[in-house]
Amino acid sequence: MQRLNKSNLDKLADTASLPGYDRDAQKAGIVHLGIGAFHRAHQAWYTEALLNKGAQDWQIIGASLRSPTVKNQLAEQDGLYTIVERGPEGEKFQVVGAVKDVLVGPESPATLLEVMSSPDIKIISLTVTEKGYCHDPATGNLNQSHPDIVHDLENPETPKSAIGYIVGALNARRQAGEKSFTVLSCDNLPNNGEVLEKVVLQYADKFDAELAAWIRANTTFPCTMIDRIVPATTDADRGELEGKLGLRDEGMVLAEPFSQWVIEDKFCSQRPAWEDAGALLVDDVHVYEIMKLRLLNGSHSLLAYAGYLAGFDYVSEVMREPVLAELCQVFMDREVGQTVEVPAGFDMEEYKVQLRERFANPGLKHRTWQIAMDGSQKIPQRWLQTLAAQLEGDGNIEYLCLALAAWIRYVSAVDERGQPIDVQDPLADDLKALVEANRGDAAATVAAVLGVKAVFPEAIANSEKVQTTTADWLARISEQGVLAAVKAAL
């Protein structure tokens, strides 16, 4: 079967929307670190819309900092890939041409640094997940003992971390007398631009104090809020698309119809007019990101841990279980929704209904196991900030503690049927050891896990209410199973 590439695009004219611009006449204006499925279905999709409207020189050079997988997928396809948009009404296909090239950091760090340092590049954006920031989630500080950070400070010409690449490229700009670039975080972190700025400056302070001062004076780090459900693509998905298009697309991505991007309008360089593609450019992203992180991501994580323990592979299956669908609603209504500020003119009730409909979309095979990854890095912003707000206001914390108990049960690495769980988390071994050391004693287990300072702030770790409520849930889940325990409590 032929691979999708620019020479056979015309074969798809009747089945997919195609790039409507001359790709060869475009320069790249963006380097994106972490060119996984989410970037290709979100930021690249918005940029593609602008290129189709006549925008010039805003193609993207993608970079992988670990694996050559995406480069291998797209190299034979001239950077082209298909977004398969799956909704309740069916599928739509769009071939995207916004990605000009894909580089792999470990293959040639010097090449990636050189491209990032080019004055043609106005924006360095990134989706490297929470752990890619090499920071302590509890404090936001750079983890200076992180192996990649230690390596990068000693070997600045061959960085491994996104932070090392960003500071290295900024250093090259300064030395060449060129303007700085905007650094645009697109990860699911509250105040993501501020988090990134803090770790970049802390790294730069260690590397070169004069460079750090130059960065402070010349570089901006806008905050963003990103939202689109993008499940992992499987070989079955690729085979299905091949049958429909008649071409093989190794780089395809899946996405729901909904997409949202809110961007703080704080650029030190030129930028694409992303607002013309539907993005919101605002003075303050905070209210949007808190709403999304706590309601969407927080609920998603709850459904992932409870759903996985209950034996469900996909979130849409979890939402078809009445007990867990009701749990999702009460989690939003009684606890999380009490802690978020509503933007002017925004219908919060409709937003919560819309979220539950999106979770239930049967066209998206979003694995509970995928969402459950890296929980120790995610739950501070998804649950713990909400929990802190509820404690401060003497609000209800019952279901937030249930969520914590489900996560603790999950990181034990054995499911309710006695089968091993492949827990993907930087702290997986440590967490499993804590659970095993206190097996059979829910209170001791909870106290030990809450004592992990890299995850839990003292106000939560030392809260008797949090400890007892979470331990009660952990005991019930362990004895009855998650479905029976939740059903009895609702």
C-alpha cells in the first residue's frame, strides 16, 4: 500500500480536506518541542487553518527530545498527516501540511540548537508533559539534581532536556546579537508560562547570570490553556484509515470535534494571528485554565483511576456505567465546581454537561490507562489545588478523597482481579514500595503516600480530615471494589 505523501495527495480530494497553500513557498516560524499526537491535533491544526487563510512563513519544525518515532512516521510522508475527527455524527478527515520537518534531539543536538537559534524562528512552543519541566511539582522550582539538568549544565552543547535546549538557543541568540523568541508552553499545567519561566531562569542563573538577566529583559513566556481530547493512535486505527483513504498514514492522529485554545497575549516577537483560527487571545488565561484543569482534567483523572480499577479500558465505557457517570457529576457539582471562578458570560452548567458528553463520545477510544499515566505529576494541579481550596473554605472533600484513594489503590500496581498494573509514573517504584510496606493498614498507607513531599504540600499531608476520609475510602475500595464502594456512598 502506498504511503501518504505530496505526490499522491490528489487521490484524497474526494475524501479529505487538503492543504490549500503552497507548502514549498513557506518558511518555518515555529519550533515545537515534543511533537506528539496532541500538538499535531491542536496547535498545528490551528496553524494549518491560518496557512489555509493565506498566512505566510508560519510552518512548524517539530522536535522529539527522546524517540525518533514521529520523525520516522512523517519523513516518508513529506511531513503530511491526517487528523481523523470523530464525533457522535461520524468522521471527518483533514490532511495537515503545517509541519515542515521533524528533528530528533538525541540524533543531532547541534542541528536542533542551530534551528532554534535561527532568527527566522519567532516562537519556541512545547508540549513535553509535566515531567518534561524537570521541576518539583509541589514548589515549582527546578529540580537541580534531575539527571538531565545535571547533564545539560555540564554539557550545554548536547542538551537532553527542553530547558537545556531553550536556554542554549537563547544563549546563541544573545551572542549573535539577535532578538529573542517567545517561549510558549502548551502543557496542562496551571500558570504554565510562569512555571516554564521560573525553571528556565533558575537554570540560566546557574549557567550564566548575564544570560539570565538578558532573558528577563527580552523574553516572554505567555500562559496558555489547551483543550482537545486526543486519544493514542493504535495500529487498528491506522489500518482502518488506510481502508478508507486508500493510502497508508503512519502519522495519523485522532481527535474529538471540540477544540479550545486560550493564549495570553504577551509575545516578545511576531506571532501568527491564531485568533483568526478560533483561538482566544486574552490578558489573563488563569480563570480559563483553572476551570479546565480542575473540571475537565480533574474529572478525567478520577474516571481513569476508578474506571481502570473497575475493569474499563476506555473512558466512554466508564461513562456508560451509571454509578461512575453519577460520580463524575457529583464530583463536578459538589466539590470542583465550588472552587472555580466563572469567566464573564460563561455558562458553567452547560460547560459541565458538555464535558460529560465529550467523555461519553463513543468515537474516541481514550484509554483509562493512558490518562492514568504520570499521576504524581498531574494530581497537584488536577486535584490538590481544588482540595486546598475546599479545606480553606470548609467545603466538601468526600469525592476528592475518593479520587486520591483510587489513585493510591492504582499505584499499588495490582488491580481488583489480582492482575498486574503497568504503572507509568516517575515515582512508580517509590509509591508501590510505600503501599506494600503498609499493606492491610489503610490509615498507615495513606499517611505514607501523603508524606511524599514532591507531590503533597504540608497543608494537605497534615490534614486530619484528608487523612481519615482518604483512608476510609481506601479501606472500602480495597474490601468491596471501587464500584460497590461508590454505589453505596452515592
